[in-house]
Amino acid sequence: MTRQLTDFLQNYIKKGSLFKDKKALQSNYKPKAVPYRGDQINQVAAILAPILRMEKPSNLFIYGKTGTGKTLVTKHVTENIRRIAKENKINLKIFYLNCKLKRVADTEYRLIAQLAREFGEEVPATGLPTDEIYKIFLNKLEEEKMILLIILDEIDQLVHKTGDEILYNLTRLNSELKESEISIIGISNDLLFTDNIDPRVKSSLSEEEIVFPPYNAIQLQKILKQRSKLAFHEKIIKEGVIEKCAAYAAREHGDARRALELLRVSGELAERKGDTRIEVKYIDQAEEKIERDRVVDIVATQPKQFKITLHSIVTVCSNNTNQSIFTGDVYNTYKETCSQCGITPLTQRRLSDIIAELDMLGIINAKVISKGRYGRTREISLAIPEGNITQITTILKNSLSL
């Protein structure tokens, strides 16, 4: 067995790769040019340009569906601003944070502590009062006499974890500064995010707003062709592959990230099969694999209340195979599951919010329907692929110790 494994690995090295540079298809790749986002680049640049005169730009809120170029454009513009600021000796610091990161942006304390560390301050992971952490951060910022641009990617995740008070506190920090200034860019996939936050926070955070539209199939094809030339050796991709990738992603709200991931995974599957070219059949296989992995990953990383809610929905759906289920049906099972887990149940209203968020994540379908004078409820069904339900149920039971 060991010999067979050695031979396989040696042959793998000799065979070479279909890929020339796989990084060109990864989500963190930064292309030199950002196609089809010229208008958005110009808007972001115009809003942030006052930084180069040491003036505080307006706070900016950017939103749009996943894979529409929000983060890419923001980084493209701010990297250029950073370069010009350095050339002109302008004291500017840009702090980027993906709010999905655990142990960095899951509490107000940790976020401000991370900001303080960016200025070289040594602060403990826990233990100090939050006011003290703010004081350390602000004192250091005042010493630097600079403009700080804070980019909070997936800002809705931060609010889900900590509440919106942290945004209010961040937007009010300038009132305590004399020598420095802070501006904030918030990026979100949730188009309704600002509808659910405190009006005071909304008015101070969303001084400027930019909506990113989805890419269409033709635009996605051109993006894929550009990246594929960087990623693969010549004549690796068969006819129809790029078009099918673009069609799949256009169906998924014009998600360029999804299109690039499909092409990358298709290449990986072709390599594993020993093929020298990527065929259309690998796009279908890649789509299935990505969807399976995506759902499992989303479920595994959700907070405990989300897992209890989803477990309750799965349980009720399995017992009502031929009937529609509603929020009230789920709530009864949810309370029983909370009792088993030793957790205080949320109100039905808050449970309804979690159901809406699971719908947004694509794990369930939850359609709001009217029951006349009895109010409104959600009609719920699972959107998890049939083959994943057993695996998802096992993950939920193990996580919740059921």
C-alpha cells in the first residue's frame, strides 16, 4: 500500500498540472484591472479622495449581492489611495477587517483591541473594561495625528454578533478626537441590513451609499476568459465550459466569485480523473460539490440559536412530509430543543428573524404569507440538497449534544 501511494504521488509530480496559476481563480486574487466596475470605482474614489487633503471623507456603506465586486473595488481604490498617500507623505492608515472572523470581530472588546494592536499597543485578549480599551486606542490614535479608514467587510455579521451599539460608538469617536479623524466603510451582502439598525446608527453610518448590481452572463464570460488565461495552460478548456460556468453564476444573482470557483473546482476534478482538458461535464460535478460543501460549511459555523432553529425546522419537516410548515409549528419544537440543550428560548418574533436569515443564506425557503386578521407568518421548506440532510442533521446533533 505504501509503495502504491509513493508511486501515485511521484506520478502526480511528473504529470504536471492543468493550472498555470491557480491563484487567479481564488477569491482573494487582486487583478490589475477590475472590469465592468468603472462607475463604482469612480464613485468610491470620489468619496474617499478628501483623505489625500487630510480631510475626513464621508462614511460609506456599500451593498450588493455576493460576488458583485464590492470588496474587490474597495481594496482596489484604497490600495491606490494608500500608495499615493505614501508618495505624498500623508499620514493615513487603512484597517481592513472581515467581520466573519472569529475571535477578532465577535465582541466589541475584541474589535477595538484589534484596532489598538494595529498601532502597536499590547492589550490582553480579555480582562479590561471595554471603556479602557477604547481609551487606549483613542490615545494612541491622537498621538499619531492621522486619518484612519476602517473597512468593515460583512458588517452585518458584526451587528448580528454584537448588536448595533458598536456601530454607533464607532461613528461617534470623532467627537472625542482633536488631532486625528476616523472614517468607516461598511460592506454588506444583505440589502435590507440598514432597515434593521437603529435610525441614529443608520444616519451616521450611511452618509454615502453605493449599490453594486449583479454581473450579467456576458460580463461573467469575459471575466472568466480573462482569468482563465492567467490560471490555465493553453487549450486546456474545451468549448462550452466558460459559457456554462457563466450561465450557472448568472442564475446565482450574477456572482463572479461563484463563477471563478466553479471553473477552479472543475479543473481540480479533471486533474483527479487524469484528464488533460476540462470538459463541460465537470461543471455539473463542480456545481454539486460546491453546493454540498457550502451548505455544510454554513451550518457548521452558525451560532447555537441558528443551529437549534435549523434542527427544529429539519425535525418538523421530516414529520410533515406532505404538508406546509409554518413559524408557529417550528416554535413549539424549537422550545423543546432549547430545553434539551439547557438554553433559554428566544421569543417567536426573534425566531422569525432567524428564519428569515436562514432563508437569506439559502438553507431554507421561507415565504411570508398573510393569514388575514390572524396576521402574517412564514411558510417554510428546506432548501438543503436531499443528499445532505442526513449529514446536516448529524452535524447539528453533535454540535448541540442532542
